[in-house]
Amino acid sequence: MHMQIANSPLLDDLNSEHTGDHASVRVIRDIAGVEEIRDFWESWQHHPNSDIDLYLSRLKLRKEFIRPHIIVAYRRGKPDALLVGRLDQGEVDLRVGPVHIGRPRVRTLSFLYSGLLGNGSRENSQLIANEILGNLRQGEAQMAVLPKLTVGSPLHDVALTVPGFLARDWFHTPHLHCTMQVPKRVEDIYAGVSAKGRATGRRQTKKLLSGFPDKVEVKEFRDPGDLDRLMRDVECVARETYQRGLGVGFEDTPEMRGRYSLMAQKGCLRSYVLYLAGEPAAFWVGVVYRGTAHLEFLGFHPKFEDYSPGTFLVTKALEGFLQDDVKAVDFGYGEERYKQHFGNQRSQEATIRVFRPAPKGLILKAVTMQTEFIDQLLKKALERAGLRLRLKKAWGRYAQRKG
């Protein structure tokens, strides 16, 4: 693993700075530079993904990591915003539906979800986007990835307009992102759920409680001492889900353990496991960070599917947040029914890529865009036929058995 780059002919120095009228941009490319900006980074961080300690700890565990790549925008000599990222050398997974087309190794500027900190104004976003394009033109990477930007936000808009025609992303499908402002009363949690939905929920709860009389337990995990049991019991469920066959979702890895160990040490871990007759049946893995509960993984054991254990656990977690001074719940992106039921605030997010306007970058763009186009056509056809989710689950379970 390389922690820094030196003597590169493409870089004037390790941490470069470009100055304009009362504005400048500095790119931090080493760990020492990260520590220099710790104070204002910590004052701005608002999401667990962009927590500075979590960022540094994950770098040590990622084999594709080369070095940091953090763009800091200054106004009148003072830091005003930063975009957190890193330089990676890893595989780009090209797929149509669940089928892998190829995995070319690509040098990528990978920026973090919720990695824009400080003043995310259009002016600062323009400075940052120009710097990204300049870094690509200098040959630092073949592609930059800005994941799940809020549609209509300044950074989203400039990422689509600053790059020229050759460098610009042509396919950036938006996804629904749901959040919930936590009310003061339990009954208000269900205000956004239709009467039919509430009746279905009561029926599902009654079925679960009657199916496992006096054998239903929800355990909360918060402390560092809880971590081993949490990881063990969640893994017991996660390895049986169709998501595991698709290569997504929770998995007990060193990076995952490191993430939740650090969150537990910071007092942010807030996860739940539902036990039926003593057996793990469903899990909610997440954290509470600066007043917002972030759902990161949710799943249930397929053998308990008839009892809707995932929905039951979601309601218990939400009810628990009322007693825990949680102001909001971030369900993340995705169109699952429970997110739309409980999420009373909605937005659209899209991942934007910028390609190096040079032969290798343009070849990567052509292959990526073609694969993306075919994938989107297939998804829309399956959605119109009402088959997308059914086939996705079937493929995941097939891949899981085969693996």
C-alpha cells in the first residue's frame, strides 16, 4: 500500500495549490496534509461516510488505495469547502443486470458519498469541478466518480456542465433517497402510511407474535463490547439473503468490523437484531451521527419471510429513536416500500462520472456508456413487465447456491 506519491512528473508538488481572484484550490495528496486540515474538517463533518477518523482507518484496509485526494477551496485565504476523495487503482465492474461483462483495472479519483463539506455553493462547486477536470487532464486518473449527488445541487449541476462533451457523463440514472423527521409521538411515525398499509402492518405483527409466543426479542447494540455478537449474528442472517448472491449488502469483513468498531468507540453505533425463538431473524445495522440515524444495512432470513420480520424490526427501531434524541432517520437511496412508507422527505440522487479527455479515458467512457445504456434498457423492460425484483432475487439466490 502506498501512502503518498513523490517525484511525479505530472505534479509540481505533493500538495498543489492554484490561486484565482480571492479564491484558491489546494489538493491534498498525503496523510500529513489530511492531519493539517483536521480542525475544520471535523467542524464540518455531518455524515458518517465523511468522518475523518473513519476515512483514515478505511484507507489502511483498502487494497486499491494509492493515496488521498482531497480538494480544498479557499476564499480570501481561509478554507471554505472541501471534497473528500482518494486515488484508487482498482476494477470497474461492468455489468448488464447481474451479468458481469468485464472488470477493467482503472486508475480512479473516487470521491465519497456526502464528501462535500463546508460551503457547497455553486462558486465553490465550480472551483472543485474545474480542479477535478484539471487533475484528469494531467493524467492523474482515467476517471473521477462522484457518487449519489443530490439532483439539482450545485455540485451535481456543475459536474454535468463543466466537463466538455468528451469528458461528460451521458448516463446518470437518478435514484430515490428517503429520510424521515422523527416525530414526538409514536402514532405520528405512521402518519405517512395509508390506512391499508397500517392494517397490513398490524396483521403482520399479530402473525409474528402469535407464531412465536413469548419468543420475540429485539436486541439493541451500541457498545464496543457488543460488536462481536452483532457481527456474528448479523452475518448468520446476511449470508442467507439473496443480496449476498449479488455481491452486495452486509458482510463480516475487516473493513466492516473496523467501521463499526470505530463508530462504537465514538458512541455512534446503533444497530438492532430481531430474534425469533432465540435465532437471529432480521437485522438493522446503522449508526446515529450528529442527531441523524443512518440505516446502512437491513435484511432478514428467508425462512422467516412469511412473518415479515424486516418490517417488524423497522417499526421497533423507529419507535426506539423517539426515546433516543434522534432528530431524523436517513434510509438511504432505493425504492423499497418501507422507505416510501416512512420517509416523509424525498430527493433524487445520481452518480456522476467525469472521464479523462484522452484516448484511454475515452475508450473507458465508450465501454462504460455502452454497457450502461444496455443495462438501463433491460431494467426498464423488466420493470414494465413487473419482473425486475423477482428476477433479481432469483438470480441472487441462484448465485448464492452456486457459490
